[in-house]
Amino acid sequence: MTAYIIRRLLLVPVLLFGVTVLIFGMLQFLTPVERSALYVRDIPKTEKALDGIIKRYGLDQPMYVQYWRWLVGKEDQVTGKRVGGILFGDFGYSRVGSEPVINLIKRRFPNTLDLTLWAVLPVILVGIWLGVQCAVHQDTLIDQAGRIFSIVGASFPTFVFGLLVLMIFYANLGWFPPGRLSDWAVIVVASPGFNNYTSLITIDALLNARIDVFWDAMRHMILPILTLAYLNWAVFLRVTRSSMLETLRQEYITTARSKGLRENDVVQKHARPNAMITVVTLAGFTVVGLMGGVVITETVFDYPGIGKAAADAAAQMDVVTVLGFALFNGMILIVANLVVDIIYAVIDPRVRLS
């Protein structure tokens, strides 16, 4: 197990290098003037000043020189401070947020993480439960209903379902509003008496014993969670059902039944753990997708997460910000993939041996 983890850890720097090369390659499609947004906030309008910035930051140098400066930055000859350098957290300047990209990520990512925290359990657990039930009751009314549910969910566009539940539960019933917080809750969270422990509003509200703020935050997240859950349940149902059916046909399941074990024990103790091997990978990448910001869902519900920030940047052609988000999401994906591989090895010893 230790050797397996070490091998996976050794792959992380290689993957990170590949991600940085890919993002840097995309940056090369920009002109040197556009790439100067990595180093300066306000691009001068005169041609002489533009040429000065290009030479000052080496944007006319060979690609390998530019790549190294993009990684580690460069000392500004005027101020003496380091500018640029993604290894030091400098992803450039965001025109959309009017702040450094890393600050925009720090401000928006906790909202996305908060949404992920409350969405991941209903998304994964209910989806798996539905798939198991359909497999155990194959070709019955339960299975047929589940398959119809899965087909409808898989074919439903995210923005259509989001607008539908928004129309019903907000426009007509007024139960669950879009956005992040009500105006009164924003004032409470910004007040000196509200301690910001984790930057996650729901968790901080509980730690501050402000149940009213917690419920207000949850009210604003219920519809995004419902949208994400329904559309992912369809996928989890299909994958789990298929994996369970394949597992239930194995010889060791037949042997367990021939020994007189109860059907519930056969399903829960023998079939389900082995069927989860495929589902674990899907669950891992689902979490990555949620943490990386679900662009359409956050946009539909005006939820100020990292996905909506990326969508706003793309709409305003703020390429530096978009690529900064892409780099951040790539890092999340690599770390999550490492975690999934380790969990995969814990569940299935054959992975470690191979």
C-alpha cells in the first residue's frame, strides 16, 4: 500500500508540469500586450509605453524564458517587488473582479466549497441507493421507474431544470430565493460580532450560534443543490445499477446464496462493496466537478461561486482570469485524482498488487 501511494505521489509533479505547460501554451495565443495583464493592471495606451512593458517583462523573449518567468515571476526593476509567478500564487490580474485572480479565487471558492459540502452527500448517497434498489429489483416496477427517472434526468439540460425549479419554488411560491444571502444576513456576516472561522458561511453561522443566518444560507442553496442532485442522480443510478447487476451475476454471489445467507446480507455485505469500485471513480470526479464550480448552475441561480466568476470572465473576454481558473481547477483535479486512486486501492486490493 505504501509503495502504491508513493508511486502515485511521484506522478503528481509530472501531472502538474503538464497542466502548467498546457495553460501556458494557451496563453501564447494572446498577443504580448494581452499577456501583460499577468503583470500590470492598467495597460498603457501609447505604443512606446506598450513596448516598454513588453521588454520590461520579457514578453518578447523565447517561450522557455517566458514560461520560467510565468512560473517563478520576475523582480520589478522599479519597485523591487516580485511580479508574476504562479508558484507564488500570482495568476495575473482580473479585469472582471478588478483584483488579482488569486484574490478572486479566494473570495469565491469558499462559496463553491460550501455548496459542494451540502450537495455531495445527497448527490452520491441517494444516487447509489437508487442504483442498488433498481439492480436488486431488476425488471420490476421499481426498476422501470428508476430507468425512466434516469433517462429523463440524463436528457434534461441543466439550465432548463434550474429555470423550472426557480420558477416554481421562487417565482410562484417564494420559498427559496437565488443568490447567496438575504440583505439582512449579509449585514450580520459582515459585522464585527460575527467571527469568520472557516470562510464557509453555513459552518461559521453554526459556530457563531446564528441559526437564522444558517437557515438563510441554506434557503439560498436548496435549489442549486436540488438541480445538481437530480441531474447527477441519473448518472449514479445508471452506473450503480449496471455495476450491481454485473456483480450479482458473479459466482461468489451464487455461492453466498447457496450457503443460505439472507438476501439482504448477500447484497449489502458481498455484492455492494465490490460494485462500488466503479462508482468510487465517478464519485471522485463528481466532487471535483462540484468543487471546480458548476458554471451553469451557479449562473442560473446567481450564486457567487467560482463557476459564475469564470462565466462572467468568459463573457467579458477576460482570458487571463479564465485561464487562472482553468489552472486552479486542474490542480484540484490532480489532487482529487490522487485521493480517488488511494481510495480505489483501499477498496480493491487487486489495484495495489497490479
